[in-house]
Amino acid sequence: MKHTLIIISLFLSTISYSQSEKEKVETSITKNKIEAHIYFLADDLLKGRQTGTPENKIAASYLANVLRSYGVKPVVQNVLKGSSTESYFQEVKLNYISPVKRLLLAIDGKELKKKVVLKTNKMEFTGKAVYLGYGLENDYKGKNVSEKIVIIRSGGPNVTDTREAFGLVEQKEQLAKEHGAVAVIELVDTNESIWGFIDHNFNSERMDIAAKKSKDEEKGLAYLWVHDENNIQAKAFESKDNLSAKLMMEGEEKKTIISQNVIGMVEGTDPQLKNEFIIYSAHYDHVGIGKPDETGDIIYNGARDNAVGTTTVLSMAENIAKYPTKRSALFILFTGEEKGLLGSQYYVENPLLPLNKMVYCFNSDNAGYNDTSIISIIGLPRTTASANIKEAATTFGLKAIDDAAPEQNLFERSDNIVFARKGIPAPTFSLGFQSFDGDVTKYYHQPGDEADTLDYDYLLKFFQSYVLAGRLIANDPKTPTWTTNDKYEAAGKALYGN
């Protein structure tokens, strides 16, 4: 009988604990608060929050002041130059780069027109070119490429995806430099749709992280991607021992701009677990002003992408500031995501707190939704916190599902990926979609993505689920990890020393 009473008592205390966590969430999150944040961030006055613009800085100031009002603290010793107090801002120095104004590429007298410049170097070259397969280390054996242009195929023997092929560019660039080449022409086997995205990204104004040039970089090496669907050009070049090339390039201009990551923290309550941090992250930038739609609207407001994600983190910050969790919380709102994950990349290379104290990154990013009964968790089964996330969603009448559009490679396309590569378990919490079409693509990076087109009854449950999931993860006695054999498990073990 005594044992039975103990079991019943423990059961009731568990229910009570669960209910109190739910109540803590419900008391801090309301539709009015959600609407206030989203309507401000997606207002026309912010002109789409493009990185580096005054309007993007207004958004950053708004976010910092919201964190301050909640009682979230800046990270100790995060002091900006010229200030004597801790700051919510981490300055991110970026290069704003205009497109190359003059570009001509011809191989054996034939001009290649579908091309983009990945790395520029002002030059007027007429000389020899060498075809080198994939341009990997073994391909250089027995080849003299000094003062020549290297022509290669994209990817590698086991890499056919275009995004993965892009990940090999730095390695291929370095090999070409070491062997004395003057330029790399990489032939990209992809369809017209993906090439259109690549062309838009590199043949318009773009940004990268400003850094001091190394002596190696100052030597200069041009690197171009050329569209080559079905490897037609590659197959023609691989049978030729001698190729002639002409490459003229000039006119790219750079200017330095400053943008901001917005960062705050709340210390945990447990004497031991407070040394572990959960990162709650989202990007607050969007794509700014662009091509008008059929109504003439030119402002890409970014309500879904990513005023919703930003508000998710703000909701988490308000809740944890009021009801601290056992683990500490680090809130990071990134700039430059739409320009190539620049804010998050800068952060992991310049962290305000040691990365090995960050045990989880709970990112929130969105394109849109076409099912209001679910939440899409990009990478749901990849971490041991999946049960916490599912429980939270169920508590508020939703169902947490894994990525329903794996062909989009979404795990690799948001700020979570830079933390994953460092070894930190990092899924992305997204609005519910069963496929990447319909009401997702209708609003994704479109002027129509405005605050008044959202379902706030659904969003209330969405935000509540995120906050409860974060609380469950932060209070769980077991530290979350990658699941066994995950792609990033080894990186995690290296980071945490286990």
C-alpha cells in the first residue's frame, strides 16, 4: 500500500509539473503580442529589412529593446568599440559587392554565355587551358597548369548535388592556386530552374563577410561557374589535350557595411545545468525591395520569412526571462541569412560564449505553410530532443512531423547548418507544410508575404509549442545529442570531447 501511494504521488507530481509548464507558456504568449511583433517587422516602413539597410538596423534596434524590456541580459563583456557598457549587438562587417561589369569567356573560340563569377580577379587572359576532371588532388597528377586556366566538372565522384558541389569550391580553388593556375572554370551540370537561382544570386549585388586578405588571397585567382546541363561541354573537353582560352574580367566594386546580430541571455537555475546553453535562434533580415508583383507592390515584407521565426524567439525570450529554465538560454537573432547565412557564419567564428557550452540550437525559420494541423521540424529525428518537441506540439493540439520536402535540402539552407557543422545539434522549427508548393511558394520571397495574410489562431499554437518544447529541452536531465550515426555526430563528439 505504501509503495502504491508513493507511485501515485510521483505520478500526480509529474502531471502537476507538466500542467505548470503548460500554464507558464499560456500566461506569457497571447495573439495580441504575436501580432504586434509581426505587424511591426513586416511593415512597409521597414522596406523588407534587407541586410545593411537603415531599415534593417531599425529592426535590430527594435529587437534589442524588446529583449531589454523582458529583462533578458546582454552577454557580459560584449562591449562594442567606443562603448563602456555591454551591448545586445554583435557588429558584423560585410562587403557589399556589385556585379562584374565586363566579362567574356571563350574556350577554343566559342563564347560560353551562361556563367557566374564566384571569385573575381581583374584580368585579360589569352592562353592555354587544361581540362582536369573534377579538379581534385588526384586530377593534378602529371599535369602542368602553371599560368593556365583549369577547366573542371562540378562536384566529385560521389557528389552530384549542386549545393554539395558548391561546398567543394574552396578546396578546388586552393588546389588550383597551389599548382599555379590563373583561373578555374567549373562546368555545372544542373537544370534550368536551379541555374536560374544561381544566376540571380551571383549576377546581382551580393555580400560576403569582410576579412583581412591573406597573402594567398592577394595573389588572386578567378573562379567561374558555367552552366553545362548533362555535361555536354565537359564530355567535349575531356577528349582534348590542348585547349585555348580567352577570359576578360573587370568592374566589380566593393564597399564595407556594418550590420548586427542581436544577442541576449538568461542564466539557468540549476547549479550544474546552467553551464549548458540552449540557443534559440532565427534570422530577422529579408530580401528588401525587388521586382513588382501584379499589383505593383515592390516591398518584400517577409512576414512568414522570417518575422514569424523572429517572433518565435522573442516569445521564448519573454517566457524564459519570466520563468528561467535549468539550462541557460542564449537568444540570437541573425542578420544576413538571405545573403548566404552571413550572420550565423560570423557568429560561429566569433562566438560570444564557448561553442562547447552550447548543447542545442533550436532554430526557427519559415517559407510558409499549407497545413495548420502540423509543425514541420527540419531534422526532427536527428536529435534526441525529438520526443520533447513532439510532446510540446501535442500539448497544444498540433502534430510535429519531419521535413516533408527532403528534395529542397532545407536542413542545409538555414542558420542551423553552421551550428550543425560545428557539432551542435540543431534542427529548425517551421510552419507546417506537407509539400513545398501551394501556399508555401505563393508567399515565399514574394511581395504578398504580409502580416495580414497570416492565420493567428494557428500561430498562437505554433508559438506555444515552440516555447514549451524549448522549456522541456532546457529542463530535461539528459543533455540532448545527435542521434546515433547522424552525419554530424562525429563533429559533436569532437566539440564536446566525448
